[in-house]
Amino acid sequence: MTHGTTVAEVVTSEKYKNESEGESEVSERKRHWLFSVVVLLLTALGTVAAAKTVTLQWATWGPAPIDQELIAAFGAAYPNIKIEYIGSTYSEHHPKLKVLAAGGLAPDVYAVDGYYTAEFVANNLIRPLDDLIARTPSIDMREYFPVALLDVEYKGKIYGLPYISAPQYYVYNVEHMAEAGLPKPDPHWSRETFLEYMRKLTKSDGQRTIRWGTGGYVSWGSVWPWVWAVGGDVVDDVNKLFLLAEPATIDALQWVADLNLVHGVVGGDFAAQTRSLSAMYPAGFPSVTKADWPFEWDVTLPPGGSGGQKGIWKANAMAISTTTENLEEAWTFLQFLLGPDSPGHRIYVSNKRFPPQTRDRDLWNLFQPLGTEPVSLREITLLYASDYGRPLPHLLQWDEIMVNTIGGALSRISSGAVSARMAIEQIRPIAERLIAAEP
């Protein structure tokens, strides 16, 4: 058979030979030869089809070394799916995605901060995954911690798998505690006990403060455990009522501001050991930042109060674009990254990027071998996951409501420019109008 001869031509040629020579004279050798040619041609065609390469674009805010490790592992498992990486800083990431999407160039798979889930869904930028999950037995959403799913769900649908899903830990310097004669704090401490600890941890050289107890918490990203501890909240369950002006909440905001304004226990730098306790996500841990903390540290829950004890559990969605032309490959990649027991999930937790999203013992031994520092990390994470973690509200106008309006008021409270009562009353009409427009 010459180059360019088709299967049909080979078969036709043999037919004419058979007709001229007679069927009985066709040798067994020729029949075998014809069969072999057809098989070889079909195999070649199948190899060409199988070798087709699909390229996916993937966008995150890093850190890039961990993402490149994930890309390399995925490429080894799926050599016909190439990943084109779009890395950005966190501040650049979401604006860049919106620009790309507006130009019809949205990446196939990308991270969306839980703050912005509602906005990306409302603008039809990410697709629900319920249909893909329903036909994929290996993705059992019941394996994830329920609290880890709250930031990937919106109005009854799932828009991603949980990514960098973790508590906001209260991280403390164990050596400072010992020096001040304090036992490790009981996870179920009160704000009164917290203040007592911070006063004892704050240290002066006789003329000035050289070590502070804690950081400030009157900000849109950190104040909520103190508000929840008195039974307060930002908005109601359906995002229609502004609740920060309630008397108990106002008192809580002022109490937290007074940690600095009255008690003088707020300041310093945790890594430099001029502060003894900070609120922090795992992204700030030295295992991720590669900073050196030459001291023993551990983690605990934020203090509770009359309204209970809750801390922030913050998650993000690793999502699939509504405009992807390679849905099956995108879903394959997403499963590899963040499936309950996927290779990517193992890479993330072995790098301490975030804690396991399930109770799987092997994953936990990768993340936090028993007996290693910080010794309470596993216990506190599981407490958050079971009873003490809660997400922030899903607001379509997140930046306008939380960062610009409420955040501005909290900044004025923190600085002492105005009282908590006055600051919240000043923004109340604006906040109520914005919240009333939420879907």
C-alpha cells in the first residue's frame, strides 16, 4: 500500500482481485495481510485522536511555587491536557478576571474569593457544578466539612470546590505566655479572660511599650467574632436588614476598640515578637510565607460571650468559567486539584496552604503529624469545622457595603475619631439603602 492509500482503496483492490481469481484462490496469507493493514490504519487514527492536546488556562493568586508543583503533577497524570498558568497578586486577581471575561478571554478554571461569589454568579462568570458532581461518583460533597462548602454555595447551587478554606486562627507566642506566668489559653475563653491575658502579655521597659498583647480587630476582616459573641451580626439571614446598629453590637465594637484606646494592649508585630497574639489565616503561617519564626507558637479560638463563640471560617471557590470550550478537561483538572482525596488536595495540605477539607486521617497526617508544632492546630481546626466556624455573608455589593461603607466606619472607630455609636449611625442610611438593593 502506497503513502496516501485509504482503507477503502485497499478493500476495493482486494475485492477486484477476489472477483478475478475466485474466492477460493484467495490465500490465507492475503486475508491476514488485509486484516493487519486495516488494524494498523485504525490504530494510527486512534493514536492521532488520543494525542490531541487541550490547553486550559488556570488563574489564581498563588503562591506560584505551589501552583507550579500542582501543574507538574497534573501534567504527569494527564499529558494531553496542558495548563497555561495566569498568576497574579491577590489585589490584581479579581479585577483582571473581570477584564478578561469582558473581552471574552476568561480562563477555563479560576479561583474566586468567597467575598465575591455572589457577584461572579450574578454576572454569569462561573457555572454551577451540580450537574458535573451528580455524574461523578468520586466527588461526594458530604465528605467535605459542611462549613467549607458555605462559601462555594449560592442560592442552592454549588459553584466551585473549596479552595484555601480555613479558619481565622488566633495565633499566640507560647514563650511569651510562659514568661508572663500564663497557661496556654483554654479554647473556650471569654473576652474578659482575653483582656486579662493581653494586659499581662503587654510589656514596658519603664518608659515605653516594647511588646503588645495583640493586634487590632476593629476592621471589616476581623471584627466579626466579637460581634457574633454578643449575638450581633452585619445583616439578617436574607441580607435585607442592617443589624450593626443594635445596642449590644455597638457596645461590642466599642469594647474591641478600647483594647487599644483605653487598655493600650494593641500594637507590635507577631513575627518580630513585639506582639504576643494575632488573628491569622494559614496564608500567614511561616510554612507558606517561608518567614522564620524562631519561637514556639500555637493556635486557639477567638473568645466567646453571651451570644456564643464563633470564629470566621473563610473559603474560596475554585470555579469553572461559563465560557470554557473544554468543560470535560476543566472538570478533570478541578477534580485533580481539590477532590476530597485527590493528588492536588494532598499537595496543598502537604505544603500547609490550607488544612484538609475532610476528616481523612492520611490528609491530616500530611498537614499536621501528631505531636508536632503547633500542637493544637488539628484540635482547633476540627473545633472550627464542627461547631465554631461560620462564614461571612454573601453580598452582591461586597466591596461597597463591607469594605467602603462599614469598613470606613470601623476605621474611624478604631482610630478613636468617633465613638462606635456615632460611626455606625453615620453610615446607617447608606448601609440600609445598599442592603435593601441586595437580591
